[in-house]
Amino acid sequence: MKEQGLMSKQPGKHAYKNVQVERPDIPNLLARQFDVEQPNQVWCGDITYIWTGGSWHYAAVVIDLFTRRVIGWSLSNRPDTELAARALDMAYEHRGKPQHVMFHSDQGSQYGARKFRQRLWRYRITQSMSRRGNCWDNSPMERVFRSLKSEWVPSTGYCSINEAKRDVGYYLMNYYNWERPHQFNNGLPPAKAEKLAKMVSGFS
């Protein structure tokens, strides 16, 4: 690159907003009990950022903790409550509108907003939140994002939002769920591990 007079272009640093207050009204019910007994018992959600079309865009993802399967996601240029709600809506519809689910997230403002909490109430979903500043309280989501960014997303990001939606959507719902081996499932991809568990145990 030096001989050719080339310079690399890197995305700018992304600034996080730190939570300043604890949420005693939304307790950490999950308490790092990440091994659950069946599908649709506990879902986890989080938001990450992706460089797309010359600016930051944001992906909200929901997984089923049973086999770490991705069950909902959404992409937007704003990390707002609507983004988190769309990912939750997709998960709820995709899983057949289950009952008695717990939804766990970090203390992001999107998940504590009235609009999102009302959506959970409408779906009869119990809410759980990580403690402030404890990323390990939602570590399964951190693992999904680490895999997405280290294995799949181009180092220079995407050229357009449409390209990002196609590529990220394929990774999450197809490759990650159906093809990528997952250590938690003894080498089986999440969707295949869930399918096997249903055959063996008769989960609906």
C-alpha cells in the first residue's frame, strides 16, 4: 500500500451512551441462569452498530436462549425503541406467539422505554434486565455480535443499507442458525440443535 500510495479508510469511533441510573423496577430475574430447559422460556435481546453507507446503522437482535437461535432482528439508522420493538415483534410472530416467556436485555434506554415495556405487557412477556455495567449478565448476546462482526461483516462495512439488510439477515437467520457450528450445542447449529431436542423431548 505504501508503494502504491494507498491509504486505508477506517470507520470513525462509535460513542456509547452510558446508563447513569439503576433500574430497580426491572430486576435481573435471569441472574445469569443461561441454561434453560426448553424453547420459548427465555429470550435475550441487544443492539449493536454496523458501518453502512457512510454512517452508523444499528441492528437489534433477539435470540432464544435454549439453543442460542436467532428468532428476530431489525436494522435501522436510529438506535431507538422502534428498532428494538420490531425485532421483538418478529420473534413473537416467528415463534407462534408463545406464552410465559421471559425477555432479558441490558439497561439500554430502548428496552426501558414505555413503548417497549407496553409491547412486552401486550405479549404477556416478563421483563428482566442486566445490572448496570455488567455486560456478562447478557453474555449470550455479546457472543452473537462477536461472531457476526469477526466472521461476517466486512472490515470496511457495507456500501448501502439494502446490502447490509440482505447480508446481515442471511447470516443471522440462515447461516448462524442452520450452518454455523455452535460450541454451546456440542457443534450443532442452533436451529438443528433445537429441531433435534424437539424430536427427542417432544417440545412444541
